[in-house]
Amino acid sequence: MLRVAVVGSGPSGVYTAQALVTQDRVPDVRVHVLDRLPCPYGLVRYGVAPDHEKIKSLQNSLRTVLEHERITFLGNVEVGGGGIPPERLGELYDAVVYCVGAATDRALAVPGEDLPGSCSATEFVSWYSAHPDAAADGFALRARSVVVIGVGNVAVDVARILARSAQELRPTDVPHGALGALAGSSVHEIHMAGRRGPSQARFTTKELRELSGLPQARVVVDEAELARDPAYADPSARVPAPSSPPNAPPPTAAARRNVEVLRGWAAAGDAGAGTGGHPVRTIHLRFFLRPVELLERHGRVAGVRFARTVPDGSGGVRDAGTYEDIPAQLVLRAIGYRGIPLPGLPFDPVRGTVPHLAGGVLRDGVPSPGEYVAGWIKRGPTGVIGSNRSCAKETVASLLDDAPLLAGRASAPDPVAALRAWGLRPVEWDGWLSIERAETALGRSLGRERVKIPDWAGLLSAARSGGRGGG
């Protein structure tokens, strides 16, 4: 028997567990999926926007995996920090696979970034997703103008949630406090800005199109601004525009689709006229703007100063020498995620990942049998949810190659008992099911469907009330 701990219960962790129990190279593998939170599913629960029910339904397939007879979920188990050290965890299991993701966001590194009213999109997403680490006071949304820096799917999600009415979000599982804040929102203008052009934006076409379907918002784009992108000038957008420099990269298929959507909006003047033709909020999609400073007034954010950029002919941009200030009382940066070091494991500070060879951890360039990585901490914050399947399979293949060296290394006959002896209080699967029941009951009491419990105390209390839970 091979006993494996998988640290992290998001898609990469669950797909790793699935690959371990469905392979036929080692006949008997038992997997414990550990998570710092008492709830499974990682970013599917705490990162997917509440109005994206189809993507959130992925939890159903992840649930099926976690209910496998040779897989055990153990929530409320922190590895590193104030929890169990990685070296001790390595003594309890024959192998450990770290699927801890990219836990922090990238900084802008500009003056004023630390002003009140300047936050990461991660913080905002955690708040409306009911992450128990989110600030208790949340977001009051008294700002009239918001700037979202970034043109990826996270930026689109944030802009869309800000543009929705509370009534639209009421059927979702958004926490009740966030729903109340959104109901009282003063936001009228939402500016989403990227330093490069529309053909280089990272959002998907499906996400982009959703903005034009919001019943109480309209989308505005500036055709003159879009036209600075060489790919925008070619209606077919299948090759670089005739005016493009010889070394300009051709647009991808996804970029061509995005440009077509934006071209249609520009031709129409705007998109999504709002209910009855009277939009409550306006989303401005801006391009070729690089943030250089967050402006301050009375000790808070008052706007963003952008440097205007132009294409440099090689797929990048250069400053044009002019600037534009956009007033804002709330600034949310959505320019990407970054992995953070896990005590006891090697770390590449440049890439924000753990050094590895096909998923096998490298210590000073030498493979360390028994230690593995998968997901964003392995490859960086790239790809979509499905990308984690092939990533997990590669790592599991490396682990199985090492199996003759690993079997029987674990020193504890009962790892769960050892975790408890260390002072941890794992939330097992029936404790998680108890949390689900409590969230359904909370929703009914509020006249809604299921509503997420947003705090540690509430989650752990719910876990204890009907199953083996932490405390």
C-alpha cells in the first residue's frame, strides 16, 4: 500500500487524487486530501463568481472524486505556518503532493498603491465568495467610480459583479452581507484598463460577451483607442494588419474573436442599453493605459494616473509620453496571481513556483523522492481549470516512477490520529456535509436558496454540529 497526502483540494489537488486511485501501476494507493479550509474545492468554491453557475457546478464532479472509497478529505489542516511542518507531514505519508496554488496577487509597484481604497481583486473576490479569511468589514461600495486594473477574466468578473444589481445576485450563494452592500452600492462608473491592446487582452470571449447582457449596465469602448491595435484594423483579423511591422505576432483565434466583439460594440456606439434603455451603470473598456500612480485626496484613493502607451512593433508597448487621470474612489488590481513560499520547501522567487522536474520537487537541483507539486505552484498561474488534469497526470507519473523508493516510508500507522496528536482538528467529509446543510438552512431562513457561511467560527460550528469537525 502507498499512502499519499495531497495538500490542497482545488481542481489540481482533486485531479491528482483521482489520477492516483485510477492508475493501475500501483494496485493499492490511499490518498488523504488535506486543505487549510474546512471546505473543499478551492477556487471553484472561493474564486468562481457566484453568477457563474455552470462553472460552479464543477463541484459535483469534484465531489464524486472526493467520495471515492480510497480518498479521504481532511479540512481545517494547515501545512506550514501555524500548522504541521512539511517535514513532519513527510514522515506521516509515503509521499506528499503540494497543490497549494498561487496564494497572493501581483502588485502594481507604483506610488499610492497602499492607500485606503486600493485593494487587490483577490480581496474583492474573496469577499463576495465568502472566503473566511476575507476582511470582516468587507466593502461598503460607497465609491461612485471604480477602476479595475487588468484585462483578464478576473477583471471581467469583478466588473460584472459591480455592475449587477442585488436582485440579479439574490438567487446565487453570495453571502448575505455582500448582497446587502451590493444593494446599497453607489457605483455608477466602472473603468477596466489594460496597458496593451484588445488583441493582447487575457479575457475569454464568453466572459467578454457577458458584459453586454447585463440588464442594468452598458458597455462603452472607444474605437479610436481600439484602432491603435494593429490587429484591429484588419476585418478578418487572421494575420497581422498590413500596417503591422514585419515582426508583429499574429493574433490568436481567441484574440480574433475578442476583437470582433469589440469591433461590433464600437460600431454600435455601446452595448447593453440596460432595462428600458436606462442603464444604471456604465462599464468603460480601456486599452493602452499603464498605471503609474494612484492619486490621493484626504488620505484615500482619488484616482489613477495612467501613461498612454502605443504598440512597439514586437508585441509589447512603449510609453507615448502623454498621461490621463481617471477619477476613482476604489481601485482594484487584477494583474495576476503569484505563488508564495511554503516553509520547508524550496522556492523560485522569480517564477513564484517550487523547482521541479515533471512535478518531482528538486532540492538544489537534485530530485527529492516523496515530494511533488501540481497546479499553479508547479507551473505558475496559467491555463484554465481543465489544464490541471494533464498537469496532475504528469506529476502522478513521476510519483509512480518513484514508488519502489516510497512504499513503507510512512512512520505513523494512523496519519489522522497523528494530525490530531499534533493539535490539529481535521474536518472530515461528514463535517463538510454538515456545513452544506447549514448553508442550505441559512439560505431558507433568509428567503433565498443556499447562502455561504462567511466566517471561520460559523463554518467550524456547522462542521461540529453534524459530523466529525474541527474546533
